[in-house]
Amino acid sequence: MNKDLVRVIENPVILQNLCAMRNKNTDSQGVRIATRKITRVLLYEASKNLPLIDKEIETPITKTTVKTIQDDISIIISPILRAGLIFTDEAIDILPQACIRHIGMYRDEKTLKPVWYYNKVPMETINPENTYVYITDPMLATGNSLLEAIRLYHDKNIPISNIKCICIIAAPEGIEHIQEEFPKIEIITATVDDYINEKGYIVPGMGDAGDRIFNT
């Protein structure tokens, strides 16, 4: 595993909310609140790759030149359904100029392979060099679903440096699986856990993220 491209964001707020998410006694509302708090921090970190420009503005006091996000770029937030939906509201608050492109995959419980059922990504991407993608999924376990999502955008000629993977809990096996095909992609996460068990769950993890978040 190339640890240089796995950015683990740790601070007391994230650690406190990770504790709440993992706890089996935390109800769905508590899990959702904790997830959103962590999500906001991770999205701020991931968006550091967005290009900046100098812009002249006028404050109530004087004219000044400030830095702001380049306005001719395209920003895509791409949640992997269903658990990735929890990122959407926070992402729109932070980057209101972004568009949301949902990707629907579920994991076959026998093979642990992803099965597509929904794709809201356009066939073509205009100006891929100026397109920035943030693929979101709370859990990076085997990495199969995330790998399919990365391929989807990379096949549209979007530079791999413009694609970021954001998850809350990652497993070493999933990270290594992704890095085998995309060794230069950056993964932003709150923690890297110990391993994946025989059922495909991250240990210690938090159980099934979708079930915990949506009370199913």
C-alpha cells in the first residue's frame, strides 16, 4: 500500500464522531449526524486540489485582490448509492457550484462483486482536463465498487489527479486493490482499519453502513 497517497485526516472532532459511528448502541439518527460531521471535514480536505485564481473585489472598506476557486471548472460529486448519499447535502453546502452524479451499485453477497443498477453520469465529459471529481462512499472495503466508479470517470479522459476518493472507514485490502490499477489516485479517509473478514465487512468497522445510516 502506497501510504503517501492515502490521506488519513485525524482530529478530535473526527475521532469523537468515529467513536459514535462505530458504537453498536448509536441509533440511526446518531450515526447520520456523526457521518455528516466527518464528511464535512473530509470534503474540505479533498477540495484542496481545486485551482485558484486572483479576483479583485470591493469590500465595504476598499478594493482588494483575493483568491477564489477558478470559475470555469466543472466539479462533480459522485456518491455511490446508497450509503454514499449521506455525503450529498454536505457537499452541496460546501461546493454549491458542483453537480451531483449518482452511481448505483450493490454488492453481491456471494461474490462480493459490485452489480450496477443506476448510472447518472453523462456519456461524454466536456473539457475533462478542467473537471474535478469526488467519489464518495462511507466504507472502502474490498474496493470493487469504488474501482468501477474510478474507471467510469477515467475512461472519460479525466486526469487521475483530478479524481479523489472520499471514504470514512477504509480497509488495507481495498486500498491495495485500487492502487493496483490506479497507483496515483488519492484516497481521503478518516481511518484505515485492520482487515476485511470472510463476509466482506471491515474490522472493527461499523457494520453495514447503509443499514446503520438508513435504519434498515
